Amino acid sequence: MTIETLDGMAQVLNSMENTVKLRNQARAERRAEEAAQAQKDFQKKLMLAATTETELDSLASRAKGSHDAVLRDQLMGLMMAGF
């Protein structure tokens, strides 16, 4: 084998190695982007769940307040009727 042939083979091997490195780097970047997007989606779901929980607590509080008001009104009615 001549030196030119060896140099050519070395260039091909270097090119192949660079291609593999670039491909692996692109895959790693894509996985990182997908992980970041998944984390953002998860954070949105958590925020939605927290908002829903707050709304449910508010509704429960209003319902309890309404129930307490009805009981108070009934008690006042009974007291006014002389029971």
C-alpha cells in the first residue's frame, strides 16, 4: 500500500467518525429538547391540577357556607315561632 492510499483510508475513517459523532450529538440534543418539552407539559398539568383543586375548594366552601346559612335561617325561624 502506498502512503496516498493510507492517507485516503485515514480520511475516510476520520469522516466516518465525525459523522457518527455528529449523529450522536444530534440525537442527544433531540432527546434533551423532548425532555424539556415533556417537563413543560408536566408543569402545565400540575398548574391545571392546582387550579382545579383551588376551584373545588372554593366551591366546597361556598356550598358549606350556603348550608350553614340555611341551618341558621331554619334555627332563626324555629326560635321566632317559639319552639
